Amino acid sequence: MDTKNKGFNSKLIHAGAYEDAKGSAVNPIYQTSTFKFRNADHGARCFSGEEKGFIYTRLGNPTIEELENAVAELENGVGALAVASGMAAVNTVYLTVLSQGDHMISHSSVYGPSRGIMEKLYPKYGVESTYVDCTDLSNIEKAIKPNTKLIYLETPANPTMGITDIAAASELAHKHNILVCVDNTFCSPYLQKPLDLGADIVLHSMTKFINGHADIVGGIVIAKTAEMFSELKYVMTNMGFNMDPHQAWLTRRGLKTLAIRIDRAQQNAIEVANYLEKHPKVDWILFPGLKSHPQHELAKKQMKGPGAMISFGVKGGLEAGKIVMDNVHLAMLAVSLGGIETLIQHPASMTHSKLSKEARETAGISDGLVRLSIGIEDVEDIIADLDHALSLV
Ligand code: LCS
């Protein structure tokens, strides 16, 4: 079915679907590594691109393609590439856009390994980077050099919830012939569409909201132009970053409920944030839906809703935060985010522990920062759980 002119929820259910020859309502899992050619000429035409046909699962597979087409449509891109993890998506972009001698600019607080690998591995290949507070556009402008090729944004940022103006950053970048990639993991296309705001590439860790059920690891890269799509595809297929068909099938199933899951998790998060903001033992809180968030107005403009991620600090710093993390029962003490279950974690010792203490501090990732990913449980239970843990501080 052509879903181009349908609403977002209809696209979530139907976008990318094949007309299966056997009439199955749900696209099957094509659990195969390779595909038969009708004859030698057919094989040659598939390889030359004269005829569209599946060849080998690293290069393409109907189950994976259904997911890719659906996410590309949801993000308003020309094409998407599903990969084995969010980090495979990040590296597909770095390897495609950056060459020896190039420079990239990014936000000081992004997912730890997205920064870690750029600062530790990529200098070996002659790529340099500058990490600044991108929520202030003048910092990006000051960091631009003649060899800057990429502005890599993550907004809201993990875990400081800093929000960068995608439209303004893209305008600035394009004046200098620089490409913009946005990691849209914290929002999903339901809450934010970076390509519509001017970005050139979008990526996700699909491990999070897109799949939403904490049962797969996956990533995806979405391109705005056919040229960029083909460059990304060259890197993805030849580096062997592809997703597995079974993972892709589970992810396509999870995607169907994206909007209703986010609606509910977000409503829960709004109530949890209001509760935490008033709690006498809570020192500070960062949630885009609160007026106290430094980029609250920008969040309202750029995002359809504040999402389901909250960072906060307990009075008494790290020791007090540990009491909360060790005494919640409904919320799981676990990394990852964006699933239907509420998770709590400590970025300084977990997701961002490989960054130097100095890098964490300048990025605003204090030792006392506790991160919550709010799930779709009953909000009264989530609040009661936090209330009990906070009462022990
Ligand atoms: N981008 C963002 C914004 C992320 O939060 C993560 C993972 C990735 C990329 C990488 O995705 P992966 O390879 O894990 O699928 N974030 C995690 C987190 O905050 N806790 O555990 C993983």
C-alpha cells in the first residue's frame, strides 16, 4: 500500500510493507543469507543494478528493507540503512563523511562511545574533532575550521538533555559547506524530524524508542539525498555493519506501536518530572517539558513533545544518588533507554565512564547526575517507587 499521503500512525503500521506472494498479513522473516538467480544473466543484471533483485543479505534483504523503507518514510528521507547497532550507525556516518585531514564538531555531551571513538580511534586515521556546547550556536561558529566537514548533533543530548537548534545549526553549517547529522535517538521521528529542519543525515540507536521493547540491539541511518544514500550504503555494506533479518523483523513489529508507547511514556515522564521538581531532596532536574529547562522554548518549537528522558541530581550528590538507585524496585537499575520499562542509571560510572572526568565535567555530566528513562507502567507506581527510594536519602 502507498502510505505517502497517510498520517503518521497509519505509516507506523503499513509503511514499507510488501505484497507477500502467499498473502501473509505480516511480512515474513527472510532468514536467508543468499538469494537464487533465475539464470546467469539475471545474476549479472542484479549485480550491475540493471534489475532490482536481492543478492546477498549483507547487501539487502526483504525483511530488512521493509524496516528501512518504513523508517525512511517516517523521517522524510530518501532511503535508510538498518545496521547491527546504534554505534554501527554512528560509524557508518563518520566513515562516509570524514576523510584523512578532516575535522568535525559535536556537542560535548553526546552518548559516551560516539565521542570516545572519535577522540580515541579516528585520530589514527587523521580525523580531528572539537567538542563544544552546541546549545549555544556561537560555540559551533567559533569551532568551524577550513577543514570542518561534519557537525554531528545529538538533541536532546545524552544525558544532559541539552537541546541544539537544528534549523539554525544547519543554516550555519550549509553556509560553510558542512554536512549536519543528527542523532535522533531520544526523540524518534514521532517527536522530531531533523531532515525537515535542515539536517542532511539522521541516525538512531533503534535499540531504544524505535524498537521499544529492550529485546534487540540495532541502528539505522537515514539520508536526505540519493547521492548521500549511495555513499552511506557503500560504507555500510562493505564494512559489514548490516542488521540481521530476525532483528529487523522484531524492530519492525516494535515500531508499529511507537506513537502510543511514546504518548504514554511521555505523559508519565511529565508527571514524574513535576513530582521530582517539587521534591525537597531533589537538587536539580533537567526535562525539556519543564519551564526550568534552559532550552524549554526551543524544545517546544523543535519537538512535538518533551519525550520520556529525565536527568536529575539528589541533594548530597553521588552518595545520595546511589541510595536512590539502590532502593528502587519497579525501575530497573540498567543502562539503555526508550523501552516500555522504567530504567535508572548513573552516567558518570556507566554510559559515560570512559570519558575523562574533565570531559564529563565540562560537558555537564556531574558525578551526581542520575538518568531516568520513563516507561509505560502506571505512573502512580513509578512515583511511589521513587518516593520510597528518596525517603531513604
Ligand atoms: N546514540 C545514542 C543517543 C545512544 O543513547 C546510544 C546508546 C547510541 C547512539 C548507541 O546505540 P547502541 O549501539 O547501543 O544501539 N545509548 C545507551 C545508553 O544511554 N545506555 O546504554 C546504551
